Amino acid sequence: MQTTRTYRSFFVILGLLLLLTFLANISLGSVAIPLPDVISGLFGGDASKDAWNYIILDYRLPKAITAIVAGGGLAVSGLLMQTLFRNPLAGPFVLGLSSGASLGVAILILGAGAFGGFFGNFLLSEWSLVIASAFGSFLVLLAVLAVTFRVKDTMAILIIGLMFGSVTAAVVAVLSYFSNAEKLQQYIFWSFGSLGNQSWQGVFILLVCFVIGLTLSIFGSKSLNALLLGENYAKSMGVRIKRTTFLIIVATSILAGSITAFAGPIAFVGLAVPHLTRQYVTSSNHFILLPAVLLSGSILMLVCDTVAQLPFTEYTLPINAITSLLGAPVVIWLLVRKRKLLF
């Protein structure tokens, strides 16, 4: 059993790692910027070159903040879903939110190619993909919430969420089949996920959604601790199961839906980070697990984004590919290593 002092040291280490990965993410890229110039630019000073000030403040800083929010938000969403459904394979998109977002974007892109007019003009706007993605996620959320009021079994909600995801994915497949090559390529690029090209206005909206979702998650932590021992025990402790389920689904939807809208569907992080965190945090208390998962997710996303930028080159890899390529072998190794230590 880890002591309070151990947890404090652990969180200090995670905080330092987050700071180091944050600075490295801003410093490294196609143009390498020395660390002193990065620190000077972040605190309002002037870098050695005027172009570096623009790169730091208008491109890399919004991207780094988006990475912190996306990684932490998806990791927390994954923890909430795994605890609520008591299923280690549950993730932030198990309710079909990602598929709903994909459906909204697919309809927009296909509509722009097939109908033109309003769809074509709307696609040219800065917020078109964000609005379409958010609208698709919102429609799926409404459907899932309607189900939660009629179904008491959380496993039934999980299965229904997966069915919603399957239906929307099927519609996306049909739309993709009839789309032309140019529009299909545009949709595929969106599905790769991207943390860059975020305006400060978009980052602010994402931060507001992140704070709201995280606040709801904190309010639900006590109920989640009781749910770990089963619904009957939670009911005996005075936990209102339906209300808790509704709260957690709304929190997850706000976090995962907003991140998908602004950064695209990012796989693996929400599913794997809770498992990674449990490898070095032995407590099942969500008041400890939640901040640990939050920090770990942000660190992992910053590392993946730094690698995706391919420092010192002009190429950028899809963030979705990097999160899976880097994260999956680590999770497999940790689980195998832990199993060996047990026997």
C-alpha cells in the first residue's frame, strides 16, 4: 500500500515530467528552437529570431495546450467508462461518440461534393468540420441519454452504445463508397487526427469544455469508488445509480466529444492510459487515480505529438498512428512484466 507521502512524490514527478515534455514539444519540430528562447518567448520576452516568436506563440503553444487537454481528457474519459461499465476494454468512444462525429464530418464532406451550394460554402468556413463533428456527437449523445432513462442495466447501455457506433460507422462506409477520391481523401485526413492549426479561440472553447467535463468527473468520483464494489453495495451506501450513470455519461461526452470535434478521433489513449496508470498506482481511489490518469494522458500525448512532428525534418506523421505505435507495445510489455512478477 502506497503512503500519502509516496503519492505526493509521485505527483511531483508527474508534474515535472509534464513540464519537461511541454517544453520539449514546443522546442522540437521542423525548426529547432533553443530552450532559453522558448522560455523567453513563453514569458513575454523576445526570442533570438522574430520568426521564432511567431512559431512559439501562434503555432506550437496552442498545439501543446491542445495535446495536454486531449491526452488528459481522453484518459479521464476512459477511466470513467471502465469503472462505470466495469469493463477493461471500455474506452471514451464506447458510447458511439467518435462514430457520430465521423458521421457528421462525412455528411458535410459528401454533401459539399454532391450538392454544392450551402454545403460547399459551409465547408470552406474555418469552423465547418468542428461544428459538423460536434453536431454528430451531440445527436448520438441525445440518443444514449434517452436510453439511460429507460434502461437500468449499465451493461445494456454499453451494448446499445456499441450498436449506435456500428450503425453510424455503417452509414459512414456507405457515404465513403459513393464519395469521389478528393473528398474521400479529405475525410481520411480528418480521421487521422490533428493537434495543430488550432486558433486561440478554438483552444479557449476546448478548455472551457475540458473544465466542465473534468468538474463533473470529480463530482462523480465518490460514487465511482462505491461502484467498484458492485451496484448493490453502492445502493446500500446511498448512491443513486441512474443519476451517477447520467452524470458520468454527460462528463465523458463533453470531454470526448469536444476533443474529437477539435482534434479529430484519437485512438488508444483513452483505452490504454488507465491501464498504464494502474501499473504504478496501486490505489483504486478515484480521487488519486483521476489526477494520475489526467497527468499521464497529457504526458503521453505530448510525447506522441513530439514524435509525430519528426524533429529536424519537414514531415509530420498522423497523431493516431503514433499513439498506437508507441503506446500499444508499452502496455503489452507492462502487462506481461507484471504477470511474470506475480508467478
